[in-house]
Amino acid sequence: MNKKKNHSDRENENAATGESADGKDPKNTSDLIDKIRESTTKLQTDQTSRGDLKILSRTLRELRYAFKVFAPYRRDRIVAVFGSARTHPENSAFLQAIEFGRKMAEQSWYVLTGAASGIMEAGHRGAGRKQSMGLNIMLPFEQGSNPVIRGDHKLVHMKYFFTRKLMFVKECDAVCLLPGGFGTLDEGLEVLTLLQTGKRDLVPVVFLDAPGESFWSDWDDFVRKRLLKEGMISPDDLSLYKLTDNADCAVEEILNFYRVFHSMRYVKDLLVFRLKEKISEGVLDQINTNFSDILSSGQFTLDEALPEEKDEPDLANLPRLVFHFNRRRLGRLRQLVDELNQSP
């Protein structure tokens, strides 16, 4: 059950350039390569230090290789799973991760983890080698790749956390976080930050506890009692994630996100939602009534593929919901996706 995915979330650059969402527009490719060469030449002119050049060189090599590995899977769905590398196999969270990975693989999703031990290995155990992908970080401790993914062509080893995090966020269609330490919290909060600020296209985010446990509900209490109460986030931001201690519920949250909603893309000053099925005029009227607060002008309208989307011919037949989004209330935008997916 392969599902077409879109990655028009390149920091919204596609909205300004009209570039293909997968970056394969022949008209633009050569120009971008020239810009890379130009920047390289300027590095020499700037007398950039050897240490800085080593960072740039390694970053470019890591990303080039990672792009090459992930390119064949950009028409499939991928869920990124985060959690502690120190979780033992007898731990209930470990067993929960196995269950979640198995259920997602049964839906033909790939399970992407940090490829190490603990929760990461558990997710891969559940998914099996065929449906597993990995982004391993090279550390002097903890992070050797697990036996499920070790040696697989879908495993990438990376030196820098920032390149690794970029690949996690860029390539996934959903995020599931199980209990973990600083790294897990870092990944989870970065994803929420990118969603909240519109630097990442909307994806479902699930915080999955072990059955009956309260790791994430305790975290959610802090978010509500301090961040929300003190005005550091808005009530709408709570819609960007879901808490559960049930693997079936986590899977359902992810699958339901793509029941009607397919993908999104900015076209100039318009936001285009590609849909798997056309919504009724009644649902459209309801959306115009309930979500007028997120419009900068005009109304929500139904349309066909816009001329600027001709670089994605495989999506041409999907119906569109088109509107002028104010680019501020991303939590409300997430609520709009929920309403679309609940439409009859």
C-alpha cells in the first residue's frame, strides 16, 4: 500500500521559486549547482579557516549521501520513532515500541529510528528489517547500530546531530515519541517548534507512553501548567500533538491524518491542500464558517491542480482546497486537517 508523499516543506522556498517539491525541476537544478559552486569559491576568497571548511565539507557529504539513500522512498510513508537508547528489552516501553513498529509496518509504513539500541531497536524489531530505516549518530558510546538494521542499505551513519535531525524531520510523514532522555526531548521539541512556526509541513505527532505509565502525561502537565498558563504558547498549539498509552490509538491517529488530507504546498500567496477525495459543498461551507479566522483574505475554495503544480503530475487528479492562510495559527491549521478527515 504505497502512499505518495510530498516534501514541499523546504523552509517554504518552493512558494517563492515555484520549484518542484522533490527538487527535480531541470530548469532549476543547474542554477542551484552553480550557486553551490559560487559559495565554494567565496569560501576561498573569504579565507575561511580549515576547521570551518571541514564542517562544511562533512555536512555536504553527509547530506548528499543521505539524500541519495532516501530518494527511492519519497513516494512511501515514513514514521520517525524516537526514544531512549538505554531502555531494556524487559521494559514496558520497549514492548510498546515493538508493538507500534509492527502495527505501522503492517500498514506498509517504514519505521525510521536512530538505529541504536533501546526504543530504537524495539521499533525496528516490530517493523522488521524490510520496513526499517535508520539514521545512526556516531558516538563513542551507546550508538552502535542495532542488529535489525545493521548493514542494511537503508541505514545512514552521520557525524553531526544537526544533519541527522534535518533528515529525520525532512523525510518523515509522522512522528512518534516514546519515553527518552535529552535527545528524545530535543527531537520532540524541535518538531513541535517547526510545526508551530510553519517551517515544516503538518504531520501527526504522537507522544506514546507505555500502558498505564505517565512519562508524557507528566510532560504535558508541565506544558499546560507553565507554558500555556503563562502565555508562552497558545491553546491552539496543543492541537499539534496527541498523547496516548495505547499503540492502536497511536496508529489510528497517524493513519486518520491521511484519510482525506494528502499533502500541502504553498503556491505564491496561496496554501493548497491536496485531498484524497473531494469534499461536499456542505463541508466547504462549514469550513468557511469555522475557520475564517486563519484566512488573510478571501474564502476557502475547491479547485483543481494549479498551473504552478504541473511539476507534480502524479498529483494532478487530486482535488484541492485552496485558501489564503495567514501563516500564523498553525495549531488551527492542524485542526482544519482534523475537520477535513472527519468529513463524511
